[in-house]
Amino acid sequence: MFIDEAKITVRAGDGGHGCIAFRREKFVPKGGPSGGDGGDGGSVYLVADPHENTLLKFRFNHQFKAERGRHGEGANRHGRNGADLEITVPLGVIVRDDDTGELLHDFTKEGERVLVAKGGRGGRGNAHFATSLNRAPKRAQDGMPGEHRNLRLELKLLADVGLVGLPNAGKSTLISRISAARPKIADYPFTTLEPNLGVVALDIDRSFVVADIPGLIEGAHLGHGLGVQFLRHIERTRLLLHLIDISQGTDRDPVDSFRVIQSELVEYDPDLGLKPQIVVAAKMDSADPAKVRKLEQWCGQNNVDVIRISSVTGEGLEELKERTIRKLSAGVIEES
């Protein structure tokens, strides 16, 4: 099961209390105060782990608490510090304070470690309060409470390329042919109910990550179909492959198909409509020539790249991979 949102509560450990104690030694009638300090409470950290790929483990486990510090003891013994708690999260997770909406961190690098709740400081024992006027203080500090936070985690997949298109456009079949991903494939709409990631390797030095986004329909931004719950996963992509079904088995106009999806992307986030795209004329093995001509003519007039493919026969797949890697490489050069 793919879970890409979660709410959790983290609580750092409280600091241990300082101790009130006095030395009791033979032949030392006035030994003085000897209360030790309390230990600091453990803090809570989030750590990016590349082996994690979903927030499923947070579905039933919402509460996370670090260890509290031990109290101080006599003979000036310091209480033990509480152990820190590390919670692993997938790369691509955005962490927000659920109460204020403040963005705390965006995990994009392996091993990133971020403090989200600081442990409480331990209290001082009465040995700290001795003065020339008060040689036997009978007071100590209580430990400070640890921080408590409600967090909202949002996972945005880290992919170079996003596949978009109407249901049954052939996205799942394509990703299964060009990568090792094995999504569910069937001849009915909304077969894909969760995003799929695949690594496309052209050779030992050239590869990219592609994300198959569940099919959008007209009105998705209003909650129709699967809505736009998965569109966050293409916000980080650098290139979109827009699959258009040009087979004889559909009555949909190919240009209208493009406009519907483009409109939904813009409604969700205007920046998505500005991303570089390659229009993919899919299902060439059963293509309607009139649809192919209309789509290619429109793309030519609007300066949009278009390529013909068939995931069944393999037509155009190598060219699609080469053109995709060139687009990505060009984008890196422009950004730098």
C-alpha cells in the first residue's frame, strides 16, 4: 500500500530533576551539599533513509517519544542523559508543523538528520546553590520539559520524469517496458491507483527515474476521479511525458486529450504547465492515421515535441529514451 501523507506527534524527553542531598561521612560533621544534576532529556530527529519509499509505517503508529533524563543523585552523581530518538523517513518528504503550517525541512539528500523536538535540560542539584552565606541549601532545580510537536509529513517522489495522461493512455505499459517496474496493467480506467517509480537505464553512465502518475480526468482539480492527490509527485520532476492515446479504439480527440490534462495541471499549480514536455503518441500498433496527423500538426504549430511509440511492438521506445535523456541533460546545462 502506498501512503504519501501522515500526521505524527513527537515528544522529546523531559530533563531529570536536580537532587537535594548532603554528605554523610565519618568525622566530617559539616560535609556540605552533594546533590547531583539531572540528565538532559533525549531529542527527536528525523533521518532521510533511501531504503524507505512510503509513509505506511506511520499509518497506525502516530506517537513517538524520546527517553527522559534520569534524576540527579547524592554524592554529586549526575543523572544519565536520555537517549535520542531517530525516526527514518523516505527521501522526498516535506515536514511541516501541523499547528502553524511552518515548513520545517525538505528531505532531498540521503542521511539528512534534522532536529524536530529538543530534549529538556536537566535541573541543577543543590550543590550548585551553596554560598558563603548559605552553606546547606535545601533547594534544587526541576528538569525542563521536552518539546512537543504535531508534524505533518508529505511525500513527494524524487523522479526526473513524470508520466501523465488520461486513464488507459498506456502509462503503466510504457513504464513496464522501459524499466523494471511492474505496475498493474488492465484494459479498464484507473487500473493504477498509486504512483509507480522505475529506473530507466540507457547504458552504464546514463539513466533517469520515471514516475507513473495515476490517470487524471477532466475536473480532477474539483475531486473528480482520483482527484489531484498524486500530482504533488510530479512537482519535483524536470520533464513530463504526456501520453496521448491515438488508437482506433477511442473516440477521444487527441488535441482535446492534451488540453484536458494540461488544464488540470495548471489548475493544480501554474508552474506545472511550464515544465518541459514531450507529447507521446501512444499505441501506434493500432493507430488511427487521422488522429496521428492531427496531433503532429497541432504539436508542430505549437512548438511541442512529439514522438510516436508502441509499447506492444517496441516502436519508438529507444528513440523516446534517447530524446528524454537529451532533454534532461539540456535542462541541467541551462540550470547551471
